[in-house]
Amino acid sequence: MHSHLQTLAAGGLFGAAAGLLLIARGKIAGISGILGGALRREPNGGWRYSFLLGLSLGGLIGSAIAPDAIERVHPTSLARLVLAGLLIGLGARLGNGCTSGHGICGVGRLSLRSTLAVATFSSIGALTHVCLELGGVG
Amino acid sequence: MKLLDQVVVALSGLGLGVALVLGRLTEPRVIVGWIDWFGAWDPTLIVFFVGAVLVYHGAYRWALARERRGATPALCFPTRQRVDARLLGGAAVFGVGWALGGTCPGPALSALGAGAPWALVFVAAMLGGLLLGERLAR
């Protein structure tokens, strides 16, 4: 049974794990930022690979606990998924963050930029969703 | 970086991955449910977000207190403070991708680790988007 209390606890685990990176290494747990730095091959960036490897391994462990949380088949078309990935990568790079860096770490440290980024991607996301539904491709 | 530091960083990533799966953020319908403001709204993401932000905020305050006492490594926060068009434009592009794909960098990398085939497609496209953003941001 998947309850709101369990979801809240899972969120708490996310906050604690992101907090561990801040306290132990002084770094923000922003996935797109960490990935972008790895792509740029930033100096002293070895920790980025450890983090990304841990993240994927965490997904594997999580799926062993809750197999039904991983959908084998994505509900949308392949072309739409590719477009989504391109826009997510582009938007995260230009906006300097994604749902983890801006959403949780940024809001968690009361950053104005991050809070506005979250408000923007959520409202534009909601608007896009409405447009997709009206277009019959929701 | 010492081996122990790499292990701590990997553990942070691992915790994030487990949390994202247990919080069901790897399910596209959960992400889309959050931005479906005028339809079948699903509070799962916001419940997860509240748990994560509260715990992270505590970790943030603790990290600041440790830094004041001279603890290392130094905290590495973004230096940009200004709210500009690039931030909001990037977040808007991100929002469109979020609604189209129902996933974002953290959940996609976790789902990839769990062996979801669609995540491979999404992550490949996302890397393309990050590289494109890298060119534009220069």
C-alpha cells in the first residue's frame, strides 16, 4: 500500500541524501548540474561519476523494493520522449537547474531564483498539459 | 579525492535514487498528475517535495553552522543572484519537456539503473539537450 506518509518519508530520504552531499562535500545535489559538469569534463570532477553511479544503483535497489514503481513501457510515443529529453536537457542547462537542484536544494535554501524557476516550470508544465489534452494527445 | 569521500558521494546518489523510486517519481503518471491542475490532480509529487525540502532545509542550516565553525570543505553555492530571462526561459523550456515526457533527470537516471528501456532513450536525448544548451550558454 502506497500512502502519503510513505511518500513523505521517501521525500525525507531524498532531503537527507542531498543534505549528505552538502555537508560532506559542500555540493548541491542538482542532477542536471552534476551531469552537465561531467559532460564538460570539469577538473576535479571525479565525484560526479561516483554520484551518478550511486543514483542509478539506487534506482535498481529501489526497484527491488517497489518493482511496480518502474514502468517498462513509457505511456508516450518514442518521438515525444526524445523531444521531451531534448527540452529537459536544454532547459535545465539554460535555467541552471532542474527539479532536484532548483526544486529541492534551491527551495530548501530559500533561493529566490530557484523558487521562481520551480513556479515557472510547474505553471508552464500545467499549461502544456492542458494544450496537449485540448489537442487530443494528453 | 579520497576513497572514503567517493563512497560518501556515491551513498548520497544512492539515497536519492532509492527515494525517487519509493516516492514513485519514476512513474510518468505521478509527474503528469502534479501538473494536471485542471483535471485528475495527484498530490504525490508535492507530498514528496515537502518531505524533501523540510529535511534539506535542516541539513542546509546545519551545514551553514558547521561552516561558521570553520568546517571544510567550503559550501559551494551558485553565485548568480539575478532573476533573468535565461533562468525563466530555461525553466519554461524545462516545463514543456516535463509535461511531454512525465520525467526529469533524477527519476530518468534512477529508472535507467532499474533497467527501464525508455529511460535509455530519454537520457540519451537529455544529454543531447544539455550539450546543445552548453553551446547556447557560452
